[in-house]
Amino acid sequence: MNGPVTEAELLQLVARGEDSRHQFKQDCRNGEALAAELVAFANSNGGFLIIGVSDSGHITGLSPADVNRINQLLANTASQQVKPPINPITTNIMTAHGLVIVAEIVEGINKPYLDHTDSMSRLEQIGHFLGLRRSMIGLLVMVLLIGLGERMAERFLPLYLLAVGGGTWAIGMLGGMQNLLSALYSFPGGYLSDRIGAKRALLLFNALAMVGFLIVALIPTWQAVLFGAMLFVSWSAISLPATMGLISQLLPANKRTMGISMHSMMARIPKAIGPVLGGALIAWLGEGDGVRLAMALAFLLGGIAMVLQHRLIEPQPPENSATAEKNPLRLWASMSQPLRHLLLSDILLRFCEQIPNAFVILWCMQWIAEPVTAWQFGLLTAIEMITSLLIYIPVARWADQGHKKPFVLATFLFFTAFPLVLLFSHTLPMLVLAFVVRGLKEFGEPSRKAMIVELSPDGRKAAMFGLYYLIRDVVVACAAFGGAALWQIGPEVNLLTAAAFGMLGTIWFALRVEPTG
């Protein structure tokens, strides 16, 4: 295309959608990601970077101030972060929805063109490969410290409730409250992130968790435990949509699965270490003082996390706070058909997971011909965790290089396979195989989360992520009750029914969800 792009030509480009020579961006703030895109165009056949258009092809427009900022960023990036420098040709086009910038990058005559990553040290290259930018490091530190504080005492709260005068009904309330709030907190967590920005939302959620830790540490009553737990037991649920939204802002599309994988890995460290530390405190001080000290340490870790968050995470204003939607029914109406298909298939797979979930330990330790000991069951759980951790990074690398659907499909197949393999596992070696399969269900979980983000509308990604989890978790909560009824009929019926739900979900996903890049 020679000369400035006209509005009619712009509309034609947008109507055709993204391809190897046309890329859409709603906004542009990250010079590092921009340099990588400019280099890719210059090293190939050239192309157009169209800014002010969402990934889904809707013209969102830019303000005059945004146009000045982005044009300056383009000029600085093309001259300072690309070697040898290039000269994009930019055109500002007025549309009914606001200004749009069309930057044309012609095929370079001095190939290869390099961005700053090519001159990095080995350590810097590893950090770039893993998506470990400054703000991402702050996010991961937050997940580690807050998660560690939460997990140190969470497993032991039922014992503590009894120690401070609560009965078994209080323990039941704690468990039911945790499951319910985990579902209900997801949507408001996403809405607040879209409304006030992910960084501010995460600081608010962490402050609420710290208040909960402090209440339990200072007030040794069962009422205080239940009230404090309302503020911290669902921290992971309320913060997850904001976390996913922040990752989508911090990292380019070809790094998001890696970023989500790093988050998943970091979230598993507290699950492994926290109960060990909490158990040591209880062994030292007893159930009462041990749990209260664990809560006091959780409050301290939360304070450290907030300081590091504030210093490391760069401000990321919401993409468009005016588009943040607080009504879940209206948000549901804007959910794309592919995302609805993904949600339905995910619900069916979670039924596959949850129907036998509480009874796996009974199968392994009581039902089979050669039952395992508690220590051996702990070893099987460790094998599952190690399997998950080993596959995260290589799979994320492959998924970011191409379509994510095959990786999510593989995950769904592993979900379906676990109850079937478990059904034929009556010895320890076969159980090891079953728990390896169970660990492999994490194969495409980061890719699934990345698909949710990519299929969500711009400006509402965090809220849509939260709505997705709200619907999924409320519906799947029924699976635990159904699993108990099926187990009473027979353990084999429980496992076969679970596998049937898995097959249905896998087939639906394979046939109805289109690939995303």
C-alpha cells in the first residue's frame, strides 16, 4: 500500500482481521514488546501495526493525547531499541470511534534487524524467556508471600476452631464458606481490577487478607476465626482475575502462557511449604498458640508483599475504566460464543475432576487390593506435584509459539484419563502411573487461562475472567454431592461417571472451540 492510508482502506484492513502482515493493538505502552513486533515485520515481508483497534477487530479509538504519546513511543522505539534503526510510516486516521494510528513497517534492506534482547546477557535472556520483567517479578513475589502466609495455617484451622470452643458445625461452616466465597469473590475481584486497575485492586485484596490474618492472630475465639477467614481464605479466588488481567497487560501475546505458567508454579510453592511450616509451629507451641503465631507471620509476610508490590509493579491504568461492567447479566450478554463453549466444556471437565476428588484417598488407602499407607499416599501426591512443575515451562514455550487449543485438548484428555487409570490401579506401581497422569492435567491449564483472556472483550478481561470462574465454580460445587451418592452406589460407578463427564467435555471442546494463537 503506497502513500497514507485512508479511512476506507483502514476499514477494509480491520474487516479482514489479523494475519501475519496486519496486527491490531487497542493501546501501546510497552516499548520492549513494540520493538519485538517492529523487528518481526522488518525481518519478514513488512506489515501494518494498527493501534486503536481491539484484538477482536472493534475500533476503540484513541484520544489526541494518546496519539501523541504512542507516536513518540514508536519513534523512540524504532530509533533506539531496534538495530539498525527503522523508520515506520505512521498515519493518524479519524473515525467515528476516535483516532486510529496505522504504522506501516516496510521489509528491511539491512536484515537481520535486532531488538535489545539480542544483546542481553545469558541471565537476562533467561529472564526474558520466562517473562520475568520487573512488574512480573513483583507479581510473583506477591503470590509467593501472601500464599505462604495463607497456607501456613489454613490446613490447621479446623483443629484451631475446636481449640477455641467451636464445634463441628463451625468446622462445617468454614469449609462451606471457603467453597462458596471462592466462587462468589471471582466476579467482584475482576470488576474492581477493570475499574481501578490491577495494581490498586491487588493492593486492596492483600490489605483485606492482612486484616483477616490479624483478627485471627489477636482474637482467640471461633467467631473471630470465621470472620477473619472471610477475608483471607478466598484470597486466591478474588485476586486471580486481577492477576490474569495484569499479566495480559504486562506481557505480549506470545509470552502470556509463559507468564501464567510462572504464576501457577509460584502458587504451588506455598501449597508445598506452608503446611510444613505451620505444622512445625503447632508442634512447637501447640494448636492454639501455633496457629496464632502462623497468622501473625502471615500478616508480616503480607506487609512485606505490599511494600514490594508497590515498588516493583509499575502502574498499569485500566484499559478503559468506563467499559468496566458491574452487572454480571450484562457482562454475560457480551461473552463471546467461543468463550461460552470453552466454559461449558470446562464445567464438564471439572465434574470429571470433582466427582471422585474427595474419594481418591479412600480408593488408595482402603478399597484396593493392596492399600497404601498414609506416607505412601503423601509420596503419590508429591509425584503429582513434581509432574506438574516439570511440564509448565516447556509446554508454555510451545503454546506461545502456536495455537493453544491442542494443549488445552491434551489437558482435557488427561482429566478424563485419570479416573479410568485409577479404576485399574490396585498396586503402588499402578497408582504411581495414575498420579503422573493426574499431574499431567496441568499440561494445558495455563493455555486454558490464556484462552479465556484472549476470548474476553478488551477493557473487561478481568471481569469476564471472574464471571467465567463464578459460573464454573458455582455449578461445579454440585459435583461433590453427586460424587458422594455415586460412591455409595459403588466406587467403580463413581469413577466411570467421572470419566463420562470428561469425555463429553473433551468432545465438546474439540468440536466447538476454535483455535486461538
